[in-house]
Amino acid sequence: MHSTEKFPGLCGSAPAPPQPDSTLKDFIESMELLIRTLFLCFALSLTHGAPAHPQDEVVEDAGDALPDRCEGLEFDAITPDENGTTFFFKGSHLWNGFHGPAQLSNELFKEMDDEHNIGHVDAAFRMHNPDNTDNHDHIYFFLDDKVFSYYNHTLEDGYPKQIQEDFPGIPSHLDAAVECPRGECMTDSVLFFQGNEVHVYDIATKSVKTKSWPHLPVCTSAFRWLEHYYCFHGHNFTRFHPVSGEVSSGYPKDARNYFMRCPNFGHGSGSGIKCSDIKLDAITSDDTGKTYAFSGPNFMRLDSRRDGLHLFPITRNWPEMTNGVDAVFSYTDKMYMIKDDQVYIYKGGAHYTLIDGYPKSLKEELNIEGHVDAAFICPAEDNDTVHIIQGERKLTVDLTSTPRKVTLDILRYSHVDAAYCVSEGVETQYTTVVVFTDSKYYKFPSSMFMNIYVHFYPRPKTITPEMFGCQN
């Protein structure tokens, strides 16, 4: 099987991911749901980060009176709601999700009728402001010089308002808008588009910085999906950097190939994936709660299930990792990526950046040699100790000592593909280690119990067709 098919892509939306204090059961259920949909789309490495979709699903009949986005429409606005469902707006109609027929907007947003005169919207976005529960996850619609705030598909009291009341410094008659959380932008922000100008609105300070991005097409709608930003223009879209406006190579692309299911469009679908072929290379969670799984040349965010789970090339976030990874662990605000005898350390932030002077050899950085199968840190046990699994042995490395102090924990260890430490409980911070071996996974009460279980593993759990939609 080709390497890109070992961990095929996912598409569509999903329930909210488990939070850092989730139980191990939540984590395992997340993994089960994640891989259950693997067979739907494995060709994302060809799509440069836009969501692929199965070609063999028949588009529902929208009827002669309804607009058909498969004909190549220019959307007025695109936004997810608080549950992660994405709405595409055109005139007085909308599409609920990536497939299905159009329907009248006022069927879901009842105030979008003739009486309120908001059947057509200029721009829309979902607010990201976790510090303020009064407007976090609200949807804002813009029409001419008015703004409408919705939550749970219900117009909030006091709306509509003048745009300047809620967003001082933002002009009327907008073209598009999209939220940009802190970490992707410098602060929790909203990008408002008008022609080639972009007004960056700081949610906390209510200050505005205006930029000119003439290299970016004029956006009639904008959409943030899985930390990527898309400018829609005509029936095409272009991916851009939310801070610099830099346009990614290979764009524009036809939206019908990625953001909707249309006959004769798309990259087809994966099928016949064997459960025994599902195999992880590494898994880790950083200090911000972002959880990543790696397999072959691809990675997947596991904590973003509300907006859908999908596969991306590793080189998209870590361009130097052209040959995949052997093991990955997170420490402080850095991510350590191990491949062969080299260690790459990336600084976290809006984007991961390779630290100057890296890669370095395993011997120089961790005082170990040889192939690394898995690596993980259990912060609740010892935040400064990384556990290294090499074939039949397990090592612990003290990351505070120079040179690194290495301790041999156990011998005659079974083979491990990837390992991950899950914290459970807000107060007790009880940890569980989840170990992946081929098409099975095991649960250990702690890293210490991995030493006790050296000669006998806990009962394995096997990947099954019911769990992951694969074939025996």
C-alpha cells in the first residue's frame, strides 16, 4: 500500500473533541470516531489542505426553484455555527453543510425574512472570544451598515445594531469576514474584507489595523477551516495566511472539488482499507491542548472535531519533515520531532518554527543513539522526563540535565508504534498511557505500570470494522 494510504484522510464535521481533563474513554472514543471515517477520503495529500469528499455520493435533488451550487455560484458569506455546522449563503438561500440542497435562509434563521429585510447578507463569521461568554461562538451577520448577532439560530436582543456600535472602526458594505483566534493571529481578532483592504479588528482592545492585500483576490466570502484560511471568489477559492495575506501555491482552486459534493467533481473516495493497515507513527499533545496524530507523510489534528477532522501533509506545518516522523513529543512550548538519528525542535506559536541550529543528532540532544519507536511525556507524573521506547527497551531522559541523564527502565519490551499520555481529572491529574502497536492499542494506568507489565501487556483492544469502518 502506498504510504499516503496508511492513514487516510477524514472529512465532514464531528462532535466536540475531549478537553484536557477528559477521561481516557473520551480519548479512545475520539480515536474510534476519527478512524471510523478514514475510508471516506484518503487523497487529501493531493488537495493541499482543502477538504476532499467522496465522489460516489449522489447530490440530492435541489429542485428547479432552488439555486444549485454545483453550477458554480459565488457565495455571499460562509460561516460555521456554534456546533461546527458550516452554512453557505447565497441571496435568500443557504446550504446546511457540505452536501444537500439549498433551502431558504429564514427556515433556519427565522428573522431573515422580508419583515426584517436580512434575506441577503454581505458577510458573516463565528465569534471566537473565549474570555467573554456573552458573545463567544455567536454568529454575526452583516448587511449594509447593520450587524445581527445570532446564537442557537436565534437573534439576540437589541439587534440589529449599527456596525460601528459593535465593531468601531469597521466600515459598512463589507465583502467578507472571518474570525482569527489568538495563536493564528497575534490576538483574538476578526478579519473584515472590503475590496483589497483587510481591517484587522482586535476583539479585546477594539482597535483596528488596516492592511492592503492587492495580491489576494477580492473575497466575496471567507472561511476558517481547521486553522486554514480561504478566500472565496466566484466559484473558486484561494488559501491565504491570516497575518501576512500570503497566498499559498497552487491556488485558486475550484470550490466544487473540495467544499461541496458535486457530480463529476472531486478526487474520488477511498475504499477497501484493511484494519490491519491502520498504523500510527506518533501522537502528541502540546501545551495549548492541540493534539496531533502522525502516520506516513501526513498528520491530523484530533482536538478540532467540532469543525471536522482531516488529514494534512506534515510538511504543511513542519516543512523540514519531508520523510515523516519516527516519534514526537511536546515539552514546554516546543515540539520535538525525531526522524532517524536527528532531532528537530520547533518553537510553538501562531506557527511552528524550527529553532536555529537544528536538527541535531540524538546523541547530542538526548544522549541516546539508535532508532526511536515512540516518545512521550506525562506532565502530571514528571513534566521534565521524556520516556523513550527503542525496540525491547524503555529509557527515561531528564530534560533538565546537561548532558542529559538517561535511565534504563526495563528490558525485553514489546514493540510500540506510538504512545501518548492522557491526563484525567482536574484535581488529581491521574494519567493513563495509551500505546499503539500495529492495529491494536493498550491502556496502562501510568508510565510506572508499563515497567510492571513488561512481561505481560494489559488486554489489547483490536481495531475492528465496527470501530473504524475498515475491512478485515
